[in-house]
Amino acid sequence: MINAADIRQKLALMAHDRLSLNEFERWVDPYVWDVDGADAQDLMDSIQLLFSERNDGCIGADDLRKALFGLYSDMSIAVAFGADFAPVVVRDRIAALRPSAYYLVNPQVDALRAVA
């Protein structure tokens, strides 16, 4: 079983030319159904979709590598707007939030809630 950190570590090796695309594909293939956690599952789903698009001829090897590099450096950014579409500062409370969720701010009650 692998987790998201394991997957990102291999993506990092590939990003720094220490692992070829074919070596990465051979490494990741046995773990398609054996991942630990939602983040790892999301990564694996994205990786498998990219390999399927490559196999179907929708993207080439260069585009595949670029997309995989994007998964390696994937990050979440929270942006909130009030009812008047003015930005609402949430950075003081953002560390306590789940980084992979989107958040809505209700300025009338000054509360954050996760949106699935």
C-alpha cells in the first residue's frame, strides 16, 4: 500500500530526471488499487487518467510529463469573497482548515464551512 507522499516522491524523482516515464509507470502500476488515503486515491486517479489519455493518443509523452509534474507540485489555494464580491481575509484561520477543500465565507456570521 502506498500513500500520497510515496507517489509524490516518485514524481519528484521523475521531475529531476532521476526516474524515466516508463520506470514511473512500471512502479505505479501495481499500486493502482492499493493506495492509502483520499489524497493518494486522487493522485492515483489523476495519474491513471493521464496514462489512459496517452494510450488513447490524446496526449503525447511531453504533455504527459508536464501534467505529471503538475501533480508533483500540486497545491491548494483558498480564496474567499463576501456577498459584495470583495475579498475576505481568512489567512489567520486557514491553517486549521483542510487544505484540499474549498471554503465559503459568510461575512454576516464570520464563519467558514467546507464545501464538498
